[in-house]
Amino acid sequence: MADKVYHTLFSRISNGDYPVNQRMPSEHHLSEELGVSRPVLRSALEKLRKEGMIYARQGAGNFVRAPSVSPVGFARVETLADIQRCYEFRLNLETTSAVLAAERHNKAILTDMEEALEMMRTATGSLVHREDADFAFHIAIAKASNNHYFETAMRALREHIYVGMQMHGQSLLNEGGKALYHVFEEHDEIYQAIKNHDSQLASSLMRAHLEHSRDRLFGGGLIDLTMPDQ
């Protein structure tokens, strides 16, 4: 539960829902809103403090810390071509990550994937697309690779990936519940392949999942990114 709360708050902070240097909602408010106990919430908040996402002021509560300069950074998504480029990069990054996750995972990281899947399952049943749960699943796979470069790259791409996920989620909702459930099944199949140490299947399923997501957005008509002759 603490991990679920952590991912939710991390997503809100990254998306700017809680402005920098502004006081976050009180622990009482957050525990009621998220439906968790104070100890669970405090565990998640402590993890955010350790990662430098928030800081506490005695008697005043928790505040969002200004992001530090990161050694990995990407330009903001500004065009549809940028979204396509992000998918190209993810197709290479996450298929390899899935291979390594299938070979190297442990029970703890499988639990992270299961919790993200459960959030997605609940949302799907309510005909809702949750970008935070979706990203939590993909970041868990990056962590399962046991190669911090994959996780770092994914976190640096969080805002870029969210843009694609939000647009993809809207297209799924427009198609109806069947499309939303089909995407959930894609995630579940990837999880099962990783759990069963089937690296080749995990890679092919991840590639198919990302290609399906991309093609739903672009309708199969990708932008020509060929560089013009000078």
C-alpha cells in the first residue's frame, strides 16, 4: 500500500499537481483521499523525502522541492513527431528491459508489478485509464532489469511518456471498454512472460504492446522523419 501511495504522489508531483515550494495537502486529507492509514502514508512520504522530492517544515507540513539538475534530460514534447520519437526510443529501451527483467527479477519486484496490475485492473473495471498505474508497471520492469540506467532513462522520460499515455488512454476510452480491457490483457501477458522467465516472449509482447499503443494514436500513418537533403 505504501508503494501505491508513493507512486500516486510521485506522479502528482512530477505532473505539477502540487506546485514547487507550495505546501502539500495535510496528512489527514491525503490519508482520507487515498484511503490509507497514517502509518502507510508516512512511509510513502518518507520515501519521497529520501529521494529529494519533498521536504518538511516543522509545524507547517510537507512541501514540494524544486527539481535538481539531472544528468539525464530530454527536451519537452512539443509536437506529434516528438511523441513518435519517444515511442521509437521506448521500443528499443523497453524491449531490452523486458528481456533482462525476465532473466533477473525477484519476488519483491514481481510484487510491484502485481500491485500496478491490480490498480490497472480496478481502473479498467471502472472504464478508467490510469496513467500512474500504467507507468508504475513499466517502471517496475525497468527496475527488474537490475540495471539502473534503464530505470533512470524511464524516469527522465516520465513526462514525455505521460503525454503519450494520456492520449492513448483517451483513444481507448473513445473505443469503449473492450479496447481498454484488451490493453490490460497486454500488460498481464507481459507480466506472465517475465514471471515465467521467458525473455524472448517478454520482449516480443512488449514490442507488440508499444507498437499497438503507437498505432492507435497515429492510425497506422506514421510521420516521415527522414532528414531533408541540405
